[in-house]
Amino acid sequence: MEQKEVYRIDGEDNTAIRLFINLGMLTNVAKTLIYISRVGECRSSDIEQGANMYQSDVSEALQELRKRGWVKRQNFKKIKKKGKGRPTYAYNYIADLSEILKAVEQKKLEEFEKAKRDISKLKNIIASR
């Protein structure tokens, strides 16, 4: 059986992952997103190896990324399995990282504006006592 080279997350990737986490993204979602953005099309087993994650964590992260519309799943046609079993899927990212960052930024700005309104309301309540 042929062994293929798997991309490994590096220092710059880890910095991006850490920043996404600081902005509120779950660790496994951030790792999976960065991995897929670097390699393009990949299987979940590639993510497991390259991002040093457990299968269940990869599955949860992929589910979240698909729910947000940032990643799509398709049958992986390059591998032919013998017999029965689960299908193998390939994952591609749909949204560009800059689009994803804009969505994260927009969410954070909305949270900030809400916090400012809440603080203002509290100031008014405290001042009226």
C-alpha cells in the first residue's frame, strides 16, 4: 500500500489557530478550518494526522464547519474500497478565509455593540438611584 505525505500544521498555522480561538472559535473547529484551507481537498483521516486530532473531534469540527457553510463534503472518488463499509468523503472549503474572518469580525462587533448598550443601561439605572 502506498503511503502518502500528509501536510502537518506548522508554527504560522498554530498562530492563526490561536487567534481564531481567542476570537471565540472552538479549538478543533479552528484547527480543522486552517488545515483544510492549507491543503484544499482532504479526507478526515488526513486532518486527524496533520492536525494531531482524534477522529471524533475532527467529525464534530467538520459538522460545525459544514453547518456554517464554510466546508463542503463530497464522495472521495480516488479511493476504491473492496466490499462494504462506510463511504469515504473528501472535504473542501467553500468560503475563503478572508470571508470567514469577516463573519467572525461582524459577530464580535455585534457582541461589542450589545455590551456597550448594556453598560449604558446599567449606568442609567445606577445614576437614577
